[in-house]
Amino acid sequence: MKKAKLTLDKDFVVGEIDKRIYGSFIEHLGRAVYGGIYEPAHKEADELGFRKDVAELVRKLDVPIVRYPGGNFVSGFNWEDSVGPVSERPKRLDLAWFTTETNEVGLHEFAEWTGKTGSEIMYAVNLGTRGPEQARDIVEYANHPAGSKYSDMRIANGKKDPFGIKLWCLGNEMDGPWQMGHKTAREYGRVANETAKMMKWVDPSIEVVACGSSSSEMPTFGTWEMEMLDECYENVDYVSLHRYYENPTGDTPGFLARSMDMDAFIKSVASMCDAVKATKHSKHVVNLSFDEWNVWYHSREADKELWESDKWNKALPLLEDIYNFEDALLVGSMLITLIKNADRVKVACLAQLVNVIAPIMTRNGGGAWAQTIYYPFMHASKYGRGTALNAIVNTPAYSCEDYDEVPYIDATATMDEAGNVTVFAVNRDMESDYELELDLRSFGELSAYEHILMHNDDVKAVNTEKDPENVTPVQGPGGSVSDGRATIRIPSLSWNVIRFTK
């Protein structure tokens, strides 16, 4: 058995973990809304038409924020279409996904749903086909108490008290030529600055996220951040990052190393924010919102066929990736990466939540079940709160086509207010179990522990409606704990959560 060592100290910390890093995303795309969270004819539908079985799976994830209503969708979206009597709401062609949006579910309905699931809304405004005026109007509608045109419109639509939305996205992926209203960095930066200024004049308590690069592989990556922030730095609070990974060639070791790219992306954008801060002699700190991240590639061919055969229909089954075990391992490492960077990443959204590249799947009229990636996300959200610790990992490493010195054991740790410690670890080794030695002496007596394990001999194993527990967590092999040291066996290709309590 190979060996690795993890050293922790209660005083060596990365920073406090903002619970919003365990956020997610619902876009008016595919079956995320219609047939996902909302299906009035379903036997599990509540009085508003939302599926109770789906809501229960979401509640178990303890998702603090949900980004809404897009995504690419938002760049052609008129927020006024989604409020008022449902029967009077217009049907619109959605040029982002080539479907028809009925607006049956809008802001009021979605706010009801987030209330039922224990989440809050992270609302995106349209800076593609619209601008600062419409953005300030929706802030007034959502957050102003009463006595103005749009706050009184909200009251007339049945919501006396404000929604109190505190986190707002200034558009979506405006660096992308696929985006409606695509802009240059300077153009977007100017619009974002004026939009943020006006929105905060309506409600000074809100925070706003400026669009960073939609991928670190964009040809404008870097220059986009620097030029955009030069225009709007003082009026924005976060810069967004988006990144998806894929494994079309079946190269498992290379695929599992992709979280190293995510870490480099985070550190690069943080450095750019600080560089602009320095050039402006500013005291204002702009942090990061990694508000789209996941694995995405399984459904691409099926999506092409749907667009060819069913264009402009409602709620097409788009982007319905069926996630396998190796996807869960990479998602685990991506969560570890977010925790490692908790000093700068304050918001993150697993994209998305239901049916569309999602941890939760449903069948129209049928069941709802958890995909493989559901479990690492649930574990991190549930146990990865408090303080991110600076974990020193000594481990053998490997090289692959795109990366050198890839640690076989990818790990981090957190400490909650009671002093309990949780270690998250992925073993990337396809063949060898590891004996992981943990040095916990600085935490005092930590004797009780739990070892949660996800492992499967088939990296392509999936969960289905008929077999929803094919890939699920089990009790791990554990090990020994004595005098502030622990030795835990970490099986090959596995996701591990090791919890130590006082």
C-alpha cells in the first residue's frame, strides 16, 4: 500500500468559508424548470405545481443560493414578461437555446420555490439586449418597499414585502460571441459600471458580480478581465469565472487532473483583480464568483439532434448529461479546489441543479433520483462549513498529457465553530490504495471519526431511475486514531470524507 501524509494546524488557515460557495443554478433551459422543479400534473406536485420529491432532494443539498434565470437565456430576457397574471404573460422565442419560453414560472413563483427549499435567489439582469435602466427597474421591483412605480407593481402582483434579493449578476458571459448583445471588454465594463452604480443607488445593500471570462480558454482571457475591471472596479464586488471539463477520449488520469486547471484559473483571476486594485490605488477588494462549474460533455451529440428536429418547442430535454463515477471524482476535486481558495472565492454555483447538467434527474410523470455527482456536492455543502485549513499534503504524483506533478491524493480540510475537523480527499490512483497519515495534534483530543467513501470498480458506472443507488456513499474502511494522529486507508479511485469530532 502506498503512503501519503496530511498535516493540519488549527492556526494555519486559508480563510472563512462563505456558505455561498455551495450555490447552484436554475436556468430557463431544457427541463430545468418545466419538467424539473415544476410539473403541475405530477402526482408529487404541490399547490403551486412544484415537485415535492425534487424539492426534498434539493433540501438535502443545503443549497444557500440559486442563480436565476440564466445563463445565456438572460441576455434576451425581459423581466417584465415573468411577473403579473400567468395567463397574460407572453410566450417568447428564446434565441439562446432555440426553444419557446412560456413564462409560466417567473420571479414570484421561483421565489416561492427557493423559500420551500431553503435557498435564496442570485438574480441575473439582462445586459445583452437591455441595459442599466431595466436593471435598476427590476431592483426597484424586487427590493424597494413601496411607493414607486415598480414596487407598487410588485404589491399589485401579490407580494407586499420585498423579495430582498442581495446578490445580482451583471449579465452573463458577455465576452462570448454566442451571447445576445456580445460586447468588447471596454463596452461591457462601461455598461457594467453604470448598471452597478444605478442598481446600488436603488438599494445600497446589494452586491453585484461582473462578467469575467466564460472560460480560461477564451482568446481574450486576461485582457478581458483587465480592461473590463479598469472600467468598473470600484462599483463591483465580484468577478465571475465559468469552467466545464470533459473526457471524450476516456483518459481517466488526465480527466481527474483537470481541477489543477481550475486552481490556476482562480489564482490568475484573483491576481488580475489585485493588479487593477494596485493601479487604481484602491482599498476596495474584488473577490471571485465561480458561478458556473461542472463536467459537461455527455449530451452534446443528442442536443444537436434535438435542435435539428424539435427547434422552438417548449422544454426540450437539452444538456441532460448522465454522470458516471469518474465525473463524481472530478467534481469532488473541484469542490476541494473551491475550499482551498475560500479566501478569494466567496460565491460558486454548480451548474446546474435539475436535469440540465445536474446532480438531480427526473422523468416527466415519473421519478426523481440523485446522480453520482450529487453526493460529493452534498458532503461538501453539509460538512465543509466554517474555516478552510491550509492542508499540507505529501503524496506521490504522476504526469499526464497536460499536467506534470499531479498529486495522487488531492485533499483539503475544514474546521467548524465547535472545533470539529473534516478532511475531504480524492485518490486519483487507478490501482493503489493509500495509507493516509493525518497529523491532527494541534486540535487537542479528536478521537471519534466517520469515514464516508464513494468507490466503484467501474469508472463509467451511473445511477438511473431503476437503479438509483448503484453509485452511492458507504462506510469507509477507516483506520486508527491515537494521540492526535490518524491513519486511514484510502481506496484507489475514491472520494473520501473523514470527520473528526471532539
